[in-house]
Amino acid sequence: MPQAARTITQAFRGAVAQFPDRTAVTAPDGDLTYRELDARSDALAGTLLRAGARRGSPVTLLTPRRTDLVVGMLGILKAGAAYLPIDPEYPPARIAWTVRDSGCELAVVTAGTAHLLTGAHQCPDVRVVTLDEVPAAPAGTPAPGPAGDGHDLAYVLYTSGSTGDPKGVLVEQHSVLRLFDVVRQHLAFDEHDVWSMFHSAAFDFSVWEIWGPLLSGGRLLIVPREVARAPQAFRELLRTQGVTVLSQTPSAFHGLVAADQRAGADPGALRLVILGGEALDVASLRPWTDRYGTDRPRLVNMYGITEATVHASYRPLRRADLDRHGPSPIGSPLADLTFHLLADDGTPPADGEPGELYIEGPGLARGYLGRPELEAERFVVHVGADGVPHRRLRTGDRVVALPEGGYGYLGRVDDQLKIRGHRVEPGEIEAVLAGHDEVRRAVVVPHDHGDADVRLIAYVQSAAAPESLAAELAKRAEELLPGHLCPSRYITLTDLPLTDNGKVDKGRLPAPPSAAGPAVPAGGTQGTAERIAAIWRSVLDVPHVGDDEDFFSLGGTSLTLVRMFARVNEEFATDLDITVLIGGATVGALTPHVDAALAQRAGHLTETP
């Protein structure tokens, strides 16, 4: 069958026919075989068709990281529609805005997430299908869904928008299928592979993680959210579940490498580590390569962008790369894509000179949902020397052709950031902050706290009292923005420094002052909670930490959490694992675990003759 004619569901059914009793999905709520996943998604598709699902229409998918997530995706596709995944951890206002902006008329939810659409921020025009009420298999022969082909829409993913609103990227099914067809020649994945799904379904890396195994007969391991935040626990999960294909942003892999260094050398069944989502500092991989080399598991860096269906290039990493200086190596474009570099004047740059990257080929998205002007700006038509028009994606990334072949990533031509793999448009955050009555202007910049722990700092121009305004802005951001877009600090200035052109001069913004205050001396007379709180203040660089304040709400990240835990274990001479905070990351939750470890150690000392 021609590639453009195939659909994702047809490819999946091929895996079902070949491997019906193999495990397709392992999740916190259990396992599903290919046969069971096929039946459950057939039942959902029938329910959606009866509820009015239409070919090519987006359907909201609002489920936790469980088997329901995959059942929802497949059921929506089998009904001829496209899935729009929204992370249930997003603020209710953000969820409601996304549903309204997308024009979704249907939503697939669970009993535990339904309130996010029917509560205070309800979407009254959306018909809700609750997965808990859908049978495990259709009654009788499944009704056929609408006839479709590879040009049907597969999914809609919302990414950060520079003008203040996120934008929905429309990706067709053939673009997903050709990705795996092209990459299979490099990575040789098959039914024996176990792929981990580490990332949120709302992040495009998950497209790779989910469909990689399900279209080849492999097993998909859905990593629980709390384990994804705990590198030591994640490493153990990879080992015990026999994961063979691991996908990570460099920031997340940094935490995993640190956890691996504290344990015995054991890569488990890993054979492939795919790095992507943000610029890679190859030298940071040295602790890993010193242990395992670059062949088992193989290390591969893949550059990509949501508008080009996850991955657009391929670069196997070698030991020699660790000693090279220069841009992040992203390798060569995938076989069915073409890279073009253009200078500011629209002409190719001279050899060795950087340019903006344009991508051409069948991996390009259809465009943006309801954003025709932005679509025309980013998806441009170039008429070649043969007079044939070619569609190209203007990425906004600065890239250079390397002398040894392939390309190197240099950064952005605009203000867009990549933090822990998430696309961050400062303009979207700045628009939310500027919506506060006391804020005249806002600018958001990244700040590196060391060990790849990059956080967002917001500078606001205001005459309001800094402490109270910071609290109000933090609350506003939490209510309107996903966690990865919330600044960790808010610094109030009477005036923001400006360039001669009236733009904020980011180079003249003052360095963020330390807000942590004096640290508690190690081994002092303070109680456990006070000593832990002092460590949190230092690591998070905040002036106050209450017993019940959440670590992540205070501006913490997964990398910050690892640093904090190392400090706590050093302070108290304990060996606690991050997973003790699965029930909640607060000082109050951590204190009894530290006290218990200290009491256990004291008991052992008392019993020693």
C-alpha cells in the first residue's frame, strides 16, 4: 500500500494480527495485550461515532498516564478523528482555553479528570465520553469507522506562542508513519523492544515514544509521573522492566546519569538512548560514556521540531565528540527530508557561515489550527530552479554546516527558549504577567543555576510592593500557565533598562539577587524541619519555605529536586531516595522520613557492642 494511503490504525492492526497476545502496554494500572488494546479502542471508537465524531475533527484527550491514554488515542483515530492530548496537571483555565480554541466538540476523559471540563472552568458545549463507562470490547462486530487515508489528521499538539496564545500544530498520519519507516533503517527496532514513555502526552517526544513500539509489536512502558521526577527510581524502573529504547531530553538524562553514578554500573537491557528536545552539550555525557562507552547502549542525538513531526535529523554520538568544541552536533537530515540554510537576505550563507534552518519534505505538519497568518509566515513556498513550488518550514533555529559533514545547532534567531525539552515563548508568559493591573511591562529570561538547572526569571516594571506583587504574579501564573512556563522568581523594578530602539535591554537586567537568606549551620541545634527548610531556601533561592508549600510550586524542577535531595542526605548523613516524596514534595512530608532514618541509625549504634 502506498505510504500516503496508510493510516496509523491500519499499521497498528498489522501489529495486532502478528502479535495478538504480546503485551502492548504496561502502565501503573496494569498491562494490555495487543488484542485487548485493539478491542478496548474499538469499543471507544464505536462510542465516539455514536456521539458524533467526524472524520478529521479534533477530539480532546484528557487522561492520566495510564492504559486509558493509549486506548483514548487509538479509539479517537479509529473513529476517523484526531486526538488533542492535554495534560491533566495543567491549570483548569488553561485546559478550558485549549478546548475552546481548538473547537473540539467531543472530549475523552476518565472519572478522575471529568471535573476539569465540568467544574468552574467548564466547557458546556463539549460532549464528554468517560472511558470508565466504555466496555472492554464492542458488542458484536465493530462498526467500521470512516474511510480514511494517510492525509487525515493524526493529532493536534499545542505549543507555546510568541504572541501570548499557544498554537495548535496539525500533524497528518502519513507524517508519523514515514518517520518510523525512515528511522527504522538506522535503529532497527522490532517486536522485542521495550520503549519507555517518559514525557507528557502533550509534548511531541511522546509521539515517538508511543507509536514506536505500538507500530512494531514492541511494548510501551508508561512511566508514572512521580517516577519520572525521581531519577533513581526511574533508573531502577528501566532496569527491572527491561527497557531497550530510552528517549530523553539532555536535561532529564543529566539527572539519570547522576543517579547512575551513585549505583553500580548496570545499563540493564538498554540498547538505544535517543536524546532530543533541546541543545545537547556532548561533553556532559562523559560520566556515562566513561562507564558504558557509546555502543551499548548506542547514544543518538536527534534534532527536531513539532512542526516537522518530532525528529528531523539523526546523529550517532562517538567518544571523539566529547573532546570537540563548537555547536551541538545534530547530524544529517532524515532520508526523506532536506535542510536549507538561508542568511538574513534569503540567500544561502557562505561555507562555514550560519543561517536559519528551513526544512522541506513529507514530515512537515499541515499547519496551525486557526492561525492562517502565522501559518503563512512559518510554512513558506519556495519556487525552485525547475519552476516547481516546494513547501518549507521556517524553523527559527540558527544552524551551521560542519566541515566533517552534518550540521551543528547554534541557537535561535528569536527569543524562543528550550527548557527541559519544552518550547518556551517568553512572549506568552510576559503577556500573562502584563495582564496584572499593577504591571506596566514584563520580560522573562532564563537563568542557569548550575548543573543544567535552568529556570525562568520574570522582571516586571511596577510601583507595587515587590513581595506582595511577586505572590500575586506567582498565583496568576499557576492559574493560567502550565508548570514549565511558570517563572521561579519575580523581580520588581521601577524601570526596565531599554535599548535605543525602546526594547528591553536584557543584557543590562540586574542579576537576580539571592533570596535564600543565611543557611542553617550543619549539625546545629535547629530541628529537622528547620534544617530541611534552610536547604530548600538555598537550593530554590527563595526567602521563605513553609512546611506545607509544594517544592515545584516554589519554582523547583526535577533537576533542582535531585540537588536538594543530595544536600539533605549530605546534611543528615542519610541515604533516602526521592521516592519518599511520592505523596507530596513538602518539608512537612520529608521531615518524618529524615527523622525515621536518624532514629534507625541511632538504634543501630545503641545495639552495637
